[in-house]
Amino acid sequence: MAHAPQIKIPATYMRGGTSKGMFFNLTDLPEAAQQPGEARDKLLLRVIGSPDPYGKQTDGMGGATSSTSKTVILSKSEKADHDVDYLFGQVSIDKAFVDWSGNCGNLTAAVGSFAISSGLVDAERIPENGIAEVRIWQANIKKTITAHVPMTNGEVQETGDFELDGVTFPAAEVKVEFIDPADGEGSMFPTGNLVDDLEVPGVGTFKATMINAGIPTIFLNAEDIDYTGTELQEAINGDDKALAMFETIRAHGAVKMGLIKDVAEAAARQHTPKVAFVAKPQSYAASSGKDISSDDIDLNVRALSMGKLHHAMMGTAAVAIATASAIPGTLVNLAAGGGERQSVRFGHPSGTLRVGAEVEQQGDEWQAKKVAMSRSARVLMEGWVRIPGDTF
């Protein structure tokens, strides 16, 4: 029996923030995959190594976690005043689907440098030395992001002494600004409330702040679900009962936020919304063993991504944290001590992160003007990725 030979596709493997994924230039993809649809999804699934019933993604580039099962497609922007269009696909590990419903804030830090190195940014916009401002159109959520990419001698500077908790080695600092980051159409608070009573049949009723900023996120109080907010991954990810509880909360929250019509639809929308829980600042030992003092943080936050507790913090969830912390009365704001604030430093399983937000109230509605944070990024490998020619 004849078998189709492998084909090779130009690709770059990059770390951005605390995530890593496969980056593609749209025009480098096979013609059938240059348009959204089944061919593109099948190609990306095979590249990453999904679906894998063993949960390891051994036969692909994925790392068997939500942070390492990611893909990015970039193209020269069709939008005025933007340099590059950025499309993000979150690849399921054990199921045959790619979730296109949201953004990856961590990988956003790598978009600017890839765009520059790939010739997607006009040369006159790139300084020989200094900071290149790359104007990114985030195609999943239709928002503008600006990445401030350091340049040295005409090339992207990737090395440096900026340290990011959750990343082992220092690198160059990339400042990222999310402009008007409320995700999707309508109100930032889709229920119209800063805090709701979220009824979850069979689980309970919980106070919840449900916000669309960066990525749709459901915030709970840690103590309401019998946690402290200082948990590390092993405290939750090995507890099937806890994971089932969080998924049930996520499904019912998604319905209340208007993201889906029925809880059954949540299984096909794993990337959004996120579920996070917050607590007042408490000291703890991070996953690296580093001691985090309650004096150095404003609150603790833990968040789940693709059904597991995240090892650090998703960039888009950090946008939601920053936005909610700046709005008096949300659960995030109250955990941080309440009142007005323009920035917050929160503790996560790998350490701490400082984020800033500019918000304003117009009538009964809140708007986020901008959220800023610093990440880092670098190329891990570049060349071609290979997949069987009959994949799609």
C-alpha cells in the first residue's frame, strides 16, 4: 500500500512569555490551509500532535500542556494603521479541534519580533537601534495590541537581563499594550453587574465577577470554593473531582456571560472563558521554591486554562486581572484591598506579575482604555516542520 510522503512547511518555534508555540507566515502554509476551515485545522492538529489519547503529544511539536499546545498564523495587515494580522489557534491535546475563540497574551510578546524578522513590518518603521513599535491586529478578538520590540544593529534583540517569573532564563524585555481590551461586542460586564450570584447546579452558588477584558474570565473567591489562593499545580491538577467542579462552573458561567446558549456547548469551547480564583495576599513558596511574601503582592490569583491549573498566568487573563483590579467593587479589586488603583502586583504559582490598567466609567458602563505588561520572547528553533502529506 502506497503512503503519502511527508511535506515540509516553513515554521518557527518560539517562546512568548510563559508559553511557546509554532509560528507560521500565512503565505508559507499550503494553499488549502491559507483559508479558515477543516484543512487548516487538520494541518495544525498534526503539527502539534493532536488528538493524542495518551495526552503526551509525542508525535508532534506540542508539549502536552495548554501553554505549549499553541499555534500562530501571521500575515501583513489588511487593517489601516496596523503592521501585522495575528491569528491564534489553541490546539486541544486529546480532542480533534482547534479553538479560535480567543487570544494568547503570552505569545503576543513574540508576535512583534516574528513579524519584524519575517519582513511583515515595513522597513521604515524599524529603527536600527532602539524600540520598534509593532501595531498588531488581533484577528480572533478584533483588537489592537502594540508590542514594543527592542532592536540592536538592525536586528531584534532577544537576549537581556529582564526576568519573568515562570521563565527560567532572563531575556530582553518586550512591553505589550492591549488597547481597548474588552473582548467581543457589548458590555465589559455582560451581565451588567460587577458581582453576580452564579448558580451552578450540583455544585453551589458563588459570588462571581464575570468580565470580558483580554479574554472572557470568571473570577471567584478562593475561600468560597475551599481554596486559599496559594495553591500550586499539583494541588488541583491531580484532583479529578476539583477539575470537574471547575469545568462545571466554567460551563454555567459561559452561559451566563452569553458566550454559549447551553452548557453542552462548553466542551467545544475549551479556550474561553477562563476560570480564576482570588484571595487576599498570603505568603507562599512558588513552584521554583522561591519565597513570595505577602508584603510584595496585592493579592493572589490562580487560573485554569484548558481544564488545568496554569503553571503561571495566561497573558490574556492578566489583562482581565488588571482591568478588574482597577474597577472598585469587583472581586479582584476587593481582594487587592479595594478602592481605585492603576496597577496591581499579583502572586501566581510561578511567582509574581505586575500589570497596569487605565479604565474609565461612562454612565453605568466601564471601559478599559489600555492594559500594559512586560513579557519576553525568543526564537527557539526555525526551519521546517514536517507532516504526512495526506493530513488534510
